[in-house]
Amino acid sequence: MLASDWLPILESHQDELLDEIGLYGYEFIQGGPFGNTLEYRCGAQWLVLEAVHHDGSKKAVRVPVHDRFAQEDHLDRLRYVSNKLKEQDADWFPFFEIEEYDFGSDIDLSPCPVMVMDWIEGETYASAMWKNREDPHELENLDYQLSNLIQEMRDGGFDHGDVSVSNLRVRANGMMMLLDPDSLVHESMELSESLELGHPTWNHPGRGVEHTKHLHIIPFELMKWFNRSLQNNSNLLEQEPDLEEFYYTEYDLKNPYQSQRFLRLMSACNLNPHAFQDHDLIHLMDALEDDFDNIGQHIELPQKKSIEPRVTIEYLLNVQPIKKPHPRQERVKKPKQRVLKPTPFFQEFNRFNEE
Amino acid sequence: MKATTTNPALVMILVDGSHSTGASWVIDDKTGQESTVSRSIQDGVNRALHDLIINVCYADGVILGRINLGVVVAQGDEVRWGLDCEEPEDGWLDVASWANLAPQPANANEIPQWLSLQPEGKTPLIEGWESCFSTIEKYRQQYPESSVLLMTLTDGLFSELDLTEEIQDDLSKRQASCVGDASYLHLIGHISPDGKPATLFPEELPEGEYEQLLFELSTVLPSHLLDNGATEFCGVPISKRSRAYVHNADHGLLSELIQLGSRVVDGNVVVVNPTKGETEEE
């Protein structure tokens, strides 16, 4: 089902649906291209509606566009990932839960899974790069935020199969968040195959469903080297790009050494296209030319930092003997802040730590 | 067939506006409700244009220029521009120019009416195709990497056309030369009062001179429809050899065929019977 099929159905079920999934006092925002439908964001797997409470808080309500993503095995996988994120108190991915709703004869799925997710305000990484294309300092900060996010994801044992400029949101405070739970996997899941291949202009052309590990490596490197090249040459983005084809095309990723776009990146990085050079951008291009299974021969695969598991309230209540029980209170999440801009001292300190 | 602002897709619609499309047919088997063929085509096209905006062009609160549009009506003695504006020099409009051409619907969820048909006269369909092929040729020069969709909707009484073999050959060659190596789909919906049984997404050359011409002009169904595991479309078996051509389909299938036009442009096709474990790109 596409957005055009879903919108009238959702409009007619609005009140019952929101109550059924526990969003009391919420309503969907009106909008759409002609202002006479619900406001929405369109994806290949889920249609995202914007629900707002009268107190101003917002939730993303997602209904499946493609039946495959509404099947029970995938929903189990989403629930597992959701619990893992909750266990780790992850702040790089929005919290989400799977609910159900019966649309009756209006759609074939009965009951239909409905995903309720924290609404993430902010612009896409694509939009942030376009707006700041002539500000190397801001681009550097965005690059730093992305690196931090990816490191946090890796440290938590997660991998993501569709890291792209549209699935990354930059919040007003500069922090970045990743979206699209369908592509999120945890190392403990031990999957035998992936459900999707990610966006074709941000992924290795040789990646298949049999590949289940190191899925974020190539997209991350592609974004990293685009950003760093843009810092040196703002003309890489001459007109506002489309999210569907932000810079690279499928042809570029299949033929990096014949690609004019990679040539422009090399030039921005002061690399000579006719000479052998030991540079990470060249390693990325070599990895794209080689099989997906061999990317570790070109790009250093990440080493996961061991993190101490955080103590949860459930653990404290159920495992530890508690002498004086206190009434259980709703946990107030303390906002964490990443460093927005690395100072030279912290850069040196981090380098020292890595060594 | 991904449409982007860098490589916007061209959607070209050639509509038969002849007098004979004013004939009535049953549009609801259960209630017996009738409408004219012309009205069915008009509603189908308007719905398809609406879907293009909703499903392909609208993102993050703005309408993106991913679809350029040309609509021509073959009617009487001429091929005329089909939208409510002056005919553009290039033969197509960008989305910012065509999206707002329809009057604002009075009711929420009502579909805007870009195309309005008043059946009259004959069907200069060959001139219609020649006009479309010229536009496609110009488009390919300006957007060599873009994909192109041509949709022909007709009740064509081909006996009124001077369809010599030479003309048919010329049409096929002209189409091939203007399209080149573009990602191209030609959907043909043909509703004729000839009483012949329906021919739906045929794999082999059908019988009948005119059916064979339309079969030759139509392209195969888009591969990504089948790559996703579909083996049928609205109950009709399809394969990688199936042509995007239906002859004497019922109202429901004709509507679906027109809708299909709006769904193949961004490669986002509804899969009828996906098999477990198959993949789709976001």
C-alpha cells in the first residue's frame, strides 16, 4: 500500500486508532501536498504520520507500506531491537514500540502492526550538509557528530543496514540521530540473512541479503569522505540535491575509478588520480571495486569497545535485595550532551586513548 | 526507474478524446453502475496524477521536481494539449507548473481534476504518437539519464486510421530511435467496441492487425515489478515477457493499469504476492 492508499483510511480511523495505540489526547497533523490530507513522510517500508498532543509533545505513528515488513518474524526482530535499545538507554536512536490495530476490511492485514516512535525534530543530514556547504567548521562538526553516533552504535553491538543522508537527523542542539529500525540489528541476533539491501546510492554494489555484518561500513565511509571533500570544495554541491540521489549514483559506486564524482573527491583531497597513494579515500574506492566480503582488506573494520552494562531499574528491583522499598517512580531521563566541537585538547586526548 | 530532482522522469499521457469514448460501460459489477469510457479514463488519469504527487513528489513538507508531465488529447482533426494552460514550448511542464493547475477540490480527500474530457470527433492517434515521440526525443536531449513513461489510453477504432504496414513500421522505428537506451515504459490501455475477448498483458503476438501493432508498440512490464516476486497483477498472470498492454479490460483492470503508471515511476510498485525472504530497497 502506498501513501495515496493509506491516507484516506487513516483519516477515517484517526480517533479509534490513536486511542487503541495508547496515544490519548493526540491527533494527526493535517497537511500534505494539497493541504487536504494528513501530513506524512513517505518511506518504502512505513508511512510516517505526525501525531501531536495538546501539550505539544509529538509521536511518529508508522503504518506498513510493504507487507513483508509487517510479517511476524520481522515484528519480533523489531521488538527485540527495541528492547536492546531500551536496555542500553541508547540516545542515538529514537525509542519505539510495536502496537496493533484492526482496520477491518479496509486493509488485508488484520490486525495491522502500528509502530509508535518518538518524534525526532530536526533536518536530514543531507539538508544540513547542503545548508552548511560553505561552512567547513560546521561540516567538520557534522562529521564529528556522525563519527560519534557510529561509534556509540558499534559499542552497543548494533549494526545498521541503511545508513544514509535521509536516515540521519540533525537535531537543533547539533546531536545526530539515526532512523529506520527495520535495518537495525544487534550482534546477539545472529541473523542468517538481511531483509533489505539499503539505499543503492549509499551501499556497496556487491552487497547481498547473505551479508549480515559490517553493513554500515561503506555508507559511513562514503559520507565521511564526501563531507571532508566538501569542506575543501563547496562546489561539490552546486544545486540542492535530491535525497534519492544526493551525490553518488549507482554507476559511481560500481565504477569508482571511472566516476567523475569520485575524481572530484580525489581532487578535493589533493590526490593525484594517476599515482598510487595510500589514502583512506582510495581504500574506500578499492573496497567498492572488490567483493563485499573483502572490505576488511581495504578498510579497517571497527573494534568494539567493551562497555559496562548499565544497571536498570528492573535489575535493582528484581535482583538486588532491597531493604527499604521506595514507591516506583517514572524515570526522568537526564539529557546527555555530546561535545559539539572537538577542541584540540580533546582531539589529542582521544588520539592518545586510541593509541 | 527512480525519479529524482536531478533526473526527473517524464510522464507523457496520450488520451483518446473521440466521440466513441462517450459510450457507457459497467463500472461496478455488483451494483450495475455505469459510466462512460471517457469518464473512466479521465478519473483514472486524474487519480494517477494525484498519486504521482502524493507518492513520488512530496517529501518533508515540499513538492519536489521529480516528475515532468505532458498530456495530449487526440480528438477530432488535431492533437491538442490536454491541461488547462497554454501548451508549453518543450511539450512538458515541471511539477511546480502542473501540480497547481487543477482547481482546489471542494472536499477533503477529493481528487483534483487536471484532465477534463468532452468526447467528440475522431481519433488522430498516429499523429498523437508522433507528437509524443517528438516530445520524448527533446526530453532525452535535455535529460539523457532520466526515465520516461508513455501511457496511451484509447478506445481506438483503428479502421478509421490509414494504418499501412509502412506506417506501422515507421511508428515502431520512430519509437525505438527517440527512446534510445532510456529506461522507458509504454503502457497501452485499449478499450474497443469490437466485442473481442480481453487480451491482458500478453507474452506472445496476439491475433488481429491492430492488436499486433499495439503489442509491438508496448514495452514489457517493468522488471522491478517482477524482481519483487510478483507473478500476477490484479489476478492476471504476468511474467518478464508480459507486455504492458491490455485490450478490452474491464473497468477495474483499466483503472489499475493507469494507476500502475504512477507506481512504476519511482520503482515503488505494490507487490501482489511477495514471497517470504525477498528484499526491497528503501
